[in-house]
Amino acid sequence: LAKTTQPISMDSYEGQEVNITCSHNNIATNDYITWYQQFPSQGPRFIIQGYKTKVTNEVASLFIPADRKSSTLSLPRVSLSDTAVYYCLVAEAGGYQKVTFGTGTKLQVIP
Amino acid sequence: NAGVTQTPKFQVLKTGQSMTLQCAQDMNHEYMSWYRQDPGMGLRLIHYSVGAGITDQGEVPNGYNVSRSTTEDFPLRLLSAAPSQTSVYFCASRRGSTYGYTFGSGTRLTVV
């Protein structure tokens, strides 16, 4: 499994765009990149996944450079409700996978 | 609503007691997993299953047993509870062709 490295914490003001970068230097050819959001006292919630280039959905965008050794989760115009822990995971494509979570990035949105 | 249901939500055990944490999903997902989350830490994989009748160990399997007799259910058994097993336990499931897990709301377990 590709090991991931994320900042432990980040602060941002409301209305700003937030970018959280994850390093995964040993990502394999068939691995996908996934991001989760976790609020206190809740289970993680799947946000977005991608393989390469850019993916956008109603919640976030995911930017993946050509070498795929890192990825950046972008949250547009954050609000206080975006305060949460964000996890980056690298998952093996297809078949069985053994998914493990790191410690994530704690995002604090400030009024 | 469809999803992953965990019971109970809270539980207090005495050291040495055994119990089963229940997990059920109604989405016909092949993959199911159990995680534990300790304060200030990420989630650690306990056991997982890729289908009915198939289970395997994760990072921290000691002290826990699982079985998967049906696609829907994946109970986690604590054989002899220890204070080190005080944690929040999450069950998750996903379809084999996708990458996003659906998590339950968790069981907060305290062992005294």
C-alpha cells in the first residue's frame, strides 16, 4: 500500500479556498486516490476519487499531477461547516484491497 | 434510509467480558471492514471481508474475531475485553467496483 503524508492541521478563514496536499511517492500504476471527510463523532464520508489530472464534483476538486506522486484536495469558499478532518488514501484499483487511513489533516475554519 | 447500521451506539464493559458489535448494510456491498479510532488518531483496520465466508486480518486484529455468514452482516466480537480496547469502532462497506466506503455512525466502547 502506498504510504501517504499530509499536514497535521490547517487554518482558514471563511470564504477562502483551501488546498490540502497529500504526498504518495510510492503510488502504484493501478492505484486510485480517494479523499474522506470526518466530522467529530461521525464516521468518515467519502468525498472524491481520482486517477490523474483533475476531478470535480459538487463538494470539491481533486488535482493530480502527471507523476501522481501527490494530490491536492481543493475546497472552494469554505464555511464553518467544513471544519473537519480530511483523509487522503491511496487504494488499489479493482479486486480486493486493504484500505488503511492515516491521521488526516484537521481543517479549522475561522469566522 | 440505505446505509450501514451499527449497534449499539454506546457500550461500557468490564475487563474480561465479551460482547459483539453489530454491523449491517443493505446496499449489497461485497466489501466490509471494521476500524477503531482512538483519540487524536486516524482509523486503524481491525478485520475486513471481501464477501460472505471470507475474512482476513487488518493492522490490529488481536483480541477481535469476525465472521461473515451473509453479505449484509459483519459482526465484530471482543473475546475478553481489555481497557486498551476502549475506542470508537466504525464499520464500513463498499461495492467492489468502486472506491468510496460508506461508514456507519460508530460504536463508542469503554472498558473499565
